[in-house]
Amino acid sequence: MHSSNRGEARVLPVFVSQLLVVEALSGGGKIAALGTPQRLEQREFSAYVVYIGTTMKRMVVLNMKPAYAGQTAGVVELDIGKHNDVSVKRMTAPSVDKKDSAKATYTGLSYSNAKVEWYESFEQIVGNGSVKVRDS
């Protein structure tokens, strides 16, 4: 709802993150936490795998190291090993201090002014590969 105090109607980034959670947990399954890579602080990184039976179906990787406007963001690269086919969907924003909520996206979609904008996008990784996750 538009208001003179808060401006145009929009979906805040914290609510965009709920799309990631719902998609990751849909279909049930068991969740296992992964360890923190040696070069990272535990407070800056979390990763989870969702299994259906004994098959890994989804992985959620959260790089929570802050990236600020005007600074070069770091990148965490994870070797995800041998697999048949993996789709990577990203929730991202340019920096933690960005005030334009339209820049917070999930799978390339923005939810500014309470409507979906842009087109859904995701990456495909085939065979042995790695996933790079930028500081947020």
C-alpha cells in the first residue's frame, strides 16, 4: 500500500527471501546442514542439503558476509562434486546498504511496487562443477 511515510508499495527483501525458503522446503524431505569452509567465519556462511530418500534434491547456500556499495564483493566457491544436472537459482542484491528494494531479486525476479518484474533466470551446471556465491 502506498503511503506518504513509506513511499510506493513494494515487497521488502526479507519477504523475497521467503520465496527461497518455500521453494527449498517444498516436497518434504530431510535436511542436513553442511560445514563451514575453512576460510570463512561460521557467522558468515550456512549451507543445507535437502534429500528425498537418499537423493540430494536441493542445496541452499547462504553467503552472509556483508557487501557494501563502493567495495568489491568477495566470492565463495563451492565444489559440488559429480552430479547429473543442477539448476542454480540466486537471491541477490547489489549491496546490503542498497535502499532500492527492486534490486533485491530471487531467480532474477524483482517484486517492486507489489508486482513481479523481469524474467526468471537460473544457471545450469552439468557434470563436475562448482557454484560461486557472492558476498551479500
